[in-house]
Amino acid sequence: MTIAPRGLEQTAPEIEQVARRYAVAVSPHLLSLVDPADPADPIVRQFLPSAEELNTLPEELPDPIGDAAHSPVKGIVHRYADRVLLKAVAVCPVYCRFCFRREMIGPQSISGQDNALSPRDLDAALAYVAAHPEIREVILTGGDPFILSPRRIADITQRLAAIGTVKIIRWHTRVPMVDPARVTDELVAAMHAPGITTWVAVHANHAREFAPEARAAIARLADGGIALISQSVLLKGINDDVESLAALMQAFLANRIKPYYLHHPDLAPGTSHFRLGIEDGLALMRALRARVSGLAIPAYMLDIPGGFGKVPLESDHLEKTATGHRVRDHAGRWHDYPG
Ligand code: SF4
């Protein structure tokens, strides 16, 4: 589905160009949340394509967080010793315009990737986890793993639990906010298995995403015994003011989701219009601390470009330089960062 944002109709050919390069999809639920009276609508800005996406900067990278450097078998990213990512699908019900994996996800015609791991690739990925008993936690991501049927979610859950050394399964998803009807009691039941604890990280970036349908979907997860944490991206023009951030974090808490990570936006291609400077982010975090309860404070994180891992920015991992910043990874190596 290709949609030209309101007010940008004159750029329709450019929007078509964006849609040929990056996946575009918006759910009917999200469209129902658009406020036609709001010229800076955070739903429009997050999900509807813009000609600004055709502007790729030299520092932007097709694989900004360096997944490929840590992928021993298809579908697995093993960056930290005790946990892996399991990328079971390469598609999402909607496509965020700032997505850090935008070069790797979407319909096969755009991403060049299969929509999901084949049965053989899934077998190989699970065999890798079984062969590494140091892996305690498996993080299902993609794409959005909640696009899978409850039957396939149950299959993955049961097989991971049967390994014995995996104790935590964490699902990273945007579905409760963007397509809440997919969160059924059947899906919630599918995520449970003996011997494992199930966590869900819910991705939302603005309090406006907490529609009644989304709140009901989150309640089904919480009532179903799933532990909930948040993930958000700090985005220019969407949540880069303290009132928007406070409202977002308070909405998470009110819905039984512990604010966990606020990501500094990654250097994904064609997303510079969403990025702000690290100093701006640090100032916002200071203002947020003065504004809300400690329970509502997420960690402000940067994924170091190139696959060197995630570090907290409000820490001694960060130093200012003449041209931007440098960040220290967990192995003690310093990396320049242009922002
Ligand atoms: S839901 Fe996640 S993987 Fe899918 S487009 Fe949004 S950020 Fe990217």
C-alpha cells in the first residue's frame, strides 16, 4: 500500500520512489488514529512515507547496528554472550519510517529477504542456541514476530523451552500499538511454556498510540502473565520535548509497562530528518528526571554503529569531542560518533 501524506501531494512521484526503496504499510487501526486537525500528527510522521527519506547522508549505514557482523547462522545475532536475537520474520504489519533495519525488512521484492525463516533455517537457528548453553535469553525480533500465527509462536516457544538452558524468551513487538486485534488470548497462551519466563518489549513513541484498543491488547498480555517493558526511539518532531516524553512514559506505567529503553535514533539510511543531537537527548533526559517519578525513567541508549553493542549515554561511556562525541563499548574501545 502506498500513501502520500497529506500536504505532500505535490511530491507524489518522490513518494512512489520512497515506496520502491523502502517498505510501506499502514494498518487501518493506525489510520483511525490520525487527527486531520493536527499538522504535526505523530502517527502521520511515524508511519506515512515522506520525500525526506530520499536524502541519504554519507554517515548513514545499511546495517547501522552491525547485526551481520555477529550472525553465525541465518536468523541469529549473537552479540552478547548470554543472549541472542532470533530474527524469525522479516516483515511487519506496518513500517516505521525511521526503522533501523529498513534495508533488511519488508516484502521480499523490496528487502531481498525471505519473509520468514524456512523450516530448515529455523532448525539450524535453534540448534545453534542448543549448542551454546551460555545463552539464557532469546529475543524474538525481526521484523515483528507478533505477525506470526499463535501456532508458530507456540512452536518456537515450546522448542526453545525444551532446550533447557534457555530461561527467558523476550518478544519485541509494535503490534499491540499498531494492530492490537492480533493480540488474542490464543497468542498470549502460545507464549507460555514450562521452565521459561516470557517478557514482551512493547515499542511505542507517543502517548497518542495508547488508543483504547491498544490498552486492551496490553491488558490481555499483562493479565495473561506476561512481564512488560517498553522500547521507544527519541524522534525529532514526534517526542523530542519533555511533555511528550513524560506523557509517553506515564502512559507506559499506567498500562503496566516498565519504561526500559529510550533509543537514540540509529544511522539508518534516509532518516536524518528524525535525528537530533546526543546533547539534545541528554538535556531531555535531565528535564524528564525533574518532571516524573523514577519509575517512569528509561535508560537512554546508543547502539554503537558497526555492531559494537549498546551503551547508556548518561554514563562514562560518553565523551564530547570537537566534532561530536566518542563512545566506549563494553570492551573498553572508543568509537567516534558524528552527533
Ligand atoms: S516495527 Fe520494528 S522492525 Fe518493523 S518497521 Fe517498525 S521499527 Fe522496524
